[in-house]
Amino acid sequence: MKGSRVIVSQVDGATANLVVQDEHSQQRLDAYIAAQLKPTMSRSQAQALIKQGRVVLNGIDVTKPSIRVKAHDVVEVRIPPPEKWDLEAEDIPLDIIYEDTDVLIINKPRGMVVHPAAGHRRGTLVNAILSHCPEIAGVGDEKRPGIVHRLDKDTTGLLVVAKNEIALRQLQAQMKTRAAKREYIALCKGRLGNDEGIVDAPIGRHPVDRKRMVAIRTESGIAPRTRTREAVTHWQVVTRFGSDYTLILARLCTGRTHQIRVHMSYVGHPVAGDLVYGKAGRRLSLSGQALHAFKLGVFMGDNYGEYREFTAPLPADFAEALLSLRNKHREELPSWLMI
């Protein structure tokens, strides 16, 4: 007899009871739970619940996501209530490049986290935005109101924030379809031989260090051990400083976590000052990685039919590093760097 699926509840803070159907036999437990409870649960969330002891299989607590389910198995998933963030508005200065009734474009400083997370409840960009425009509190995700895309803590530069739901959906769609343009200035270690290139290497979570990402080679046709997503970065040389460093302009064709940092390390030229993906410590008096979201182009205005581009000057430590390299190697820097 074919098994049946029964869900007592599929909402946070309750319990979901599942009976495995024949066609789902031999699936991994985490994959099975995620598939049955989508779109409210991802596979990573299912894995976390299993490891936390919140999943019961045939009356026995289990903690291994890799267990295979069988037809007619009974799976109980205890879903905790969502964490309450109670975001606070904080009077933190913002470097606002542009603002209208729909969008806010900000030049993010080094050292600022974009939104609250574990260990970063206060002092984030979101806390500052809530003070500047309190009405953004109900836009999109509860702990990331208005946030369309992110920058790493120590990456500087341009971010666009949506001030209402319509703007959020429009801007997210532009990011997804690659209609939005995002260009970064990066100082990379070593000398890149070609004047431009494309890094096309999928990126996924590092299998051991979960705080890091990793690019995976796929030319062999062998499936990677870690789940990856398409990641494409186009880069172009701006200036070379002997064999020490190369200044590049990098354009994101996709938007994965740490993408430029991972891709440039992948090709053997990590971003200067990057303590996660580079092998050496910081030099050139940089207080973080030499990566700056320099240019942002989005469609805005009436019916989002007007394309506009914005630029942001380099942070002081990045500019000083380039001036030092220019003087040492007697290389010219383009005027559009705005140093």
C-alpha cells in the first residue's frame, strides 16, 4: 500500500508530522524534510533542526542529516518559533549618495555589518537606516528590512536599499536578472598576465569551515562534494604595480557570498588585506580587504524605466595604499578613481 503524507502543522513554533511515501524512499532525511515543507524550509534549515535534536524518526531522536528514510517511516519535525530581533533604531551617521521616495543609496564604511545577526545585534547598517527612515521597518524580511543586496563587513562601497515593498521587489528582480550593474575596485596580490578575464567557477559553503566559501572546479565532470551555485566574475586590469599587485575592476555577473574574494583567490591572486582568503597578513596599512563597491547602476524612477549609475570614492586607507604604490612603481592611476 502506498504511503501517505500527513502534516499537522507547517508553521514556525509547531510540529510537522510526515509519513514517507514510496517514491521518497531512500532520500536523505534533510532533503526529504526540506522538500516536504518547502517553501517554508530550506535544506540547510532542515539540517540545523536535525543536528539540534528537533527531528524524531519512528519515535527515535536522530541527529544525522544523512540518514536515509524508508517508505512508511514517520518523521516528526519540531519547528521552533522564529527568533525575535526587536530591531532598534540607532543614530549612526550614514554617507547617503542618493535618496528619493523609493530608494536609498549608501556608501557603506569599512567595519560595518549590513544587518543584525548572531554577534552583531547593534551598530549595523539596518540599525542606522531605521533611525534615518523608520517607515522602512516593515519592508521585506524582519531582520533585513529594505535590504536588496549585501556587502561584507570589511568591504566598502555602494548599497541600494528599498524604502517600500514595490521598490524592494523591483530591485531584487534587477539583481536576479542581472539588469543591475555592480562594479568593484580590487587590489589583488601578484601580477595578472592578461588584461581581462572571466572567472566562471561555482561557489559553495566550505565543507569544513562553514564561515568560508569555496570555488569548485567542475571541468572533470565529477560532482562536487559540497553544494554549489553558479558564480561568474568578469575582471579587467586597471594598473599593474610591478609584480607586487594588480589593480582591477571586477564586475559581478552573479551575486554569491564573498564572490570576488573567493574567485580572485581561486585564480591565485587574492585581494590584498583579505585575512580569510589570502595567505599573508595585511600590508600597505590597510584596515581590511582592498575591495570597494565602486559603481552601482539600477533602474529607478517612474515605472522603473530610468537607468542611473552612481559611484563612490575609495575609502582613505585604500586610496593611501594606491598612492603609495603609484609613487613606488611610478605608475599612473586613472582620474575616475577620484583619489
